[in-house]
Amino acid sequence: MTQRIFSTLRITDEARTRQFYLDGLGFALDWEHRFGPDYPVFMQVSKEGLATRLSE
């Protein structure tokens, strides 16, 4: 059985994080989730088959 492990990194500024990972490093946004309109974001970004999760 293959098991996948994802690192989850804490972020403090969503706009700067998007700029860094998506615009700067060329990651793709796979998905994002919030439990409510003003709740913290939880997202996954990936590049070249590698993925990491980011959470406020």
C-alpha cells in the first residue's frame, strides 16, 4: 500500500503567500477551502508532481 504524506506550512499573509508560490515559484493552485466567509484559508499548491499544503 502506498501512502502519501503532505507537509502543511503555516502562513500569515495569504496575498503574499499566493504571490510567492504561484507567481514567483510557478506553483499551481490545486484547491482551497474555508469553513466560512471570514475563516482562514487552507490550500494546496503543486509543481512537477510535488504538493504542499498551506494554512493560515
